[in-house]
Amino acid sequence: MILMVLPLVVSAYDCQVDGIYYNLNSEEKTAEVTSGDTKYSDSVTIPEKFTYDGVDYSVTSIGENAFNECRITSVTIPNSVTTIGTNAFFRCSSLTSVHITDLAAWCKITFDYSHGCISNPLYYAQHLYLNGEEIKDLVIPSSVTSIKDEAFDGCSGLTSVTIPNSVTTIGSVAFRYCTGLTSVTIPNSVTSIGENAFSECYSLTSVTFPNSVTSIGALAFSRCWGLTSVHITDLAAWCKIVFSSSDTNPLSYAHHLYLNGEEVKDLVIPNSVITIGDYCFESFTSLTSVTIPNSVTNIGSCAFSYCTGLSSVTIPNSVTNIGYATFWGCSGLTSVTIPNSVTNIESGAFLDCAKLEEVYCYAEKVPATYSIVFEHSNYRNATLYVPASALEDYRTTKPWSEFGTILPLPDETGIENVAKQKAERTYRYTPDGKRVETPKKGLNIIRMSDGTVKKVVVK
């Protein structure tokens, strides 16, 4: 009876050989390194194969949590390992080195990066050794077609990396925390770069992109504080890249774009471009002007946000939609021209444009707008020019009605007439600075459109 109520004890591993615990697959004759009764410590060398009960097993994987919180100082991983599980080396803070004998085999390991778990021992060790010699100038073998997720995560000992034309994808967090890297050239075979691929690479100063890249994952270059230049060879190809989110485009940190070796300041979008993608030129602060052709029909979200060097922008008559926060934070922007074709302007499109003075909107039907389109910009002191036939519609529709002055477009009234209207227009302000449509009892300050006080009226 006593035996019946005792709990059933199940072993967490199948066998132990030379101090390493394994789970066995008897059918495939493979083994997975796992945790055991005693925590691993010091230096651990995982064999490529071993014999147990007269059967030869090949070590093909390191299981989840296998070395979790173990006090190991170095680990040798054989070429036979193809997968390393979730949190396999989590909190192995004593690790100082990882040893391998085949770089191509290492690049092909599948690290379980689900939910941001730490599987790669390099995250803690930071130094990778190939046949006993530390890798500083990394040359990826030409047999590698994909640099897997987490492949070199945390390898701060790297100072350079050469990626061959055989590689088509660079996985998520592939080079995260490679703080010794100073420059990276992406080959013309790569089509996608995963999320956080180069994030936290603090020493990275330049990155070169080929025409082949079509997508860059979220935060791919996040916190690359040292970036000073982004190099490309095809502007049309750059406009078509899908940037997953803000802080994905390396221009957010570099601020300078080079086309075929020459810095771009006066940007001319090629005629082949139909859509300027989301975040395409975000934080391109050295940009001073942009010419957008009639081929462009859509300008994406945050496409030019924080381009603080832009002073004016003319949107072509082919564009129908101006995306979310497209020109957000363009603090140097003073003049904007919106064509008749625009029917929709999304939220925050001109948010924080502090120096905005003039907006020329040719749309005969007031464009649909969302909240805070012009919020925190200078629009309440700026002049809005609109078609004469639509003056009343703009004057009664927010946020357009909140512009300081609303006048007919110059080509409808003549430039001299517009200047005269602007000069003679006056407003009434309450003592606390609020503009009022009709006089109120008490003190009323009457100002010219340039802000000067014409007279003070006491009612």
C-alpha cells in the first residue's frame, strides 16, 4: 500500500556519458544534450558522437534549458549539432568563449529564438574560436545561403564581416550586440534582413546596401549610435524597400545618404517610383530638397519624418494620399504645396512643423483629414491658399479653418492682390492672446497678419 502512494519518479534524461546528460532517439541513433542531476560547470566539450550500451549516437541538438544558469566558462560545440533549443544557455554569465571547428556548420545551426529567448552561448561568451583561434575578421563561407537567426548574437569580438554572394537572407538578431563591428557591406544576393539583425552595434559607422534588398525587419539597426553614412547604388530600389517600422531604417542614425559614392542632399526621386515607402527617408536630416515625379501616387507613413533640413516640398498632381506622419518633425519646413489630386491626408502628416508659413492647397474639394494633421506646427500663424471656389469650405472645416489667414490661390487673384489682402487683413485678440471672430466687451487687441499691433480697443 505504501508503494502505491509514492510519487512516480521520471528521469529527466536517458543517459549520462563522460559527464554530459543526453536524451536518445533510438530509431535515428541521435542524441540531444540536456540537463541532469548536477549543474554543468567549468569547460564543457560536447562530442560529435558517443557510444552507449553498444550503440553509436550522433549528437545533433542541444535541448532547451540544457545549460540554463550553469557556471560554465567555455563550451565546444561539434559540427553535428544542427539545433539549439530555447534558453539553452540562459544566464550562463560565466561564459567567456565558444569553440567550433567548422564555420559553415555553425552558420547553419537553428537557434530557437522564439519569444526573444537566449539560445546562443555567444550572447554571454562574446568570443568565438575556430580551431583554437579567435575569429575577429569573419568571412562567411560561400557554401552558406542563409545566416540564421541569432547566429552571431553578442559576438563583440568581431571587427569585420565579409558576406558572400551565396547568402540570400540575414536572420533576426544575427549580428546583434556585435559591438566591435565598424562597417558592413551587404552583398547583392541578399533580399531580406531580419528584425534586430544589427541592433546595438554601437561601433558601426557605415552600411552598404545592394539593389536586391526588398525588406528590412523591425529595429534592424536600432541603437547603432555610431552610424554616419548609408551607401546605395540605386535610388529606385531604395524607395521600394519595405521598412517594418520606425527605427528600422539606418538613416535614423546615419542621417547621411550616399548614392554611388556621392552624398545626396538634393533628392530627385526616379520616374520609375510609384510609391515612396513607409519610413523610406526617415531622419534624413542632411536632405535639403526633394523633387517628386508625377509617377508617384502614394507617399507612405513617416516617409520624410524628421527631415529637418527640408524647407519646402511640392507634392505632384499624381498623389492621392499623404500618409500618416509623412512630414512629421520637419522643423525647417516653411512651405508646402498640395495638388488637386490629394483626397486624403492622414493623421500627423505635418505634425511638429514649427516653421510652417505657407500652405498652397489646390484641392477643390477639401481633403479628408484625420486628427493632429498640423498640430504643434505654426499653422495658426500661417497662410493657407486655396481655390477661390472653395474658400468658404476651407474656412468652415477643421483643421483648415484654424489657419491664421486663408486666401485665394495666387494664380487666381494675382500675386500683387494676394500680397495686398495679406497686408491689410487684421485680427482681434483677447488679452490672453486668443483670436476672436467678433469683438467682445473689455480689452481687444487688433493685430496685422504679421503679428504687429495696429491698435487697442476698449469696449
